[in-house]
Amino acid sequence: MKTVKEMNTIDSGLLRPLTGTLKTMRLTGELGFRTARIIHRLESELPYSNEYILSQISGEKDQWSNFRKFHGDIAGRWILAMSYAYSGKDTPPEHVQNLVDDVLVLQNDDGTFGCVQQENEPLNMHKAYGNGWMLKGLTHFAAIFGDKASRAAAEKLDD
């Protein structure tokens, strides 16, 4: 787990550059404390477990989900948040990389995430919304960490 100091350090490339030399930025005070708590909660507290995050993609009836129709929504947002949280590093932590790898296994042949009801599925706004968050999460993960597999999955989803 990251230290509070590490949790409050983000890659300044994700923000509008303030100077030509600023590489990272550390948040302090109330904002730094709250940011550290958010990262801790997303990594270590219920319901954010691998099983929960992955079950949000499948949308299967036996899996608990707040958003059964929005396949990929929670997972995409989690990947996006963890990408920002560890943006100051060259590589993501093992637990984040492992979850992204597990997510990529769930990608359908047509590039989407979530259950496919029929071969030529009509436009489903709920699934499209959830897959939109997955696209955003995967593209940021690929851009921040140079991950080729997540980039390929994002390109497949975008097609």
C-alpha cells in the first residue's frame, strides 16, 4: 500500500502545466488528506474487491450489482482512478496491473464488455455508457503506463 506522501503525489502531466519543469505535485492539508483517504478506500475497503469490480462487467444474474445494465462502468472508473493515483510511477502496482489483466480477459469478440444478448446487438444506451467508462479507464491506463494490452483493448472497444 502507498504511504500518505505517495498517495498525495500525482503526475503533473495530467494537469495543465504550471511551469516547464514541474514533474509531480504533492497535495497537502485537507485536500491531501481527503485524496489519500479516497485512494485507500478504493484499494482496501469494501466493496472494492477484485470479485466485485469484475462482477460489474459480466452483469450476470447471480452477481450482486448496483448497475446490472451498465457493463464496465465501475471497473472503468476504478481503472481510471488508479491510473491517476499511481501516475507518478513508471509502472502500476501489481494489484492494479493484475486487475486490468483480468478485465481484459472479459472483453467480448466484438470489443465490448458485458453480456452479449444476440449476434447483432442493437444499440443499448446502458451498455454503451458503461463501456464508455471502460474506454476512458483503459486509454488513460495505457497512456500513463505505456501498457500495450490495454491500448489494444481500448482500440478494439473503440472500433
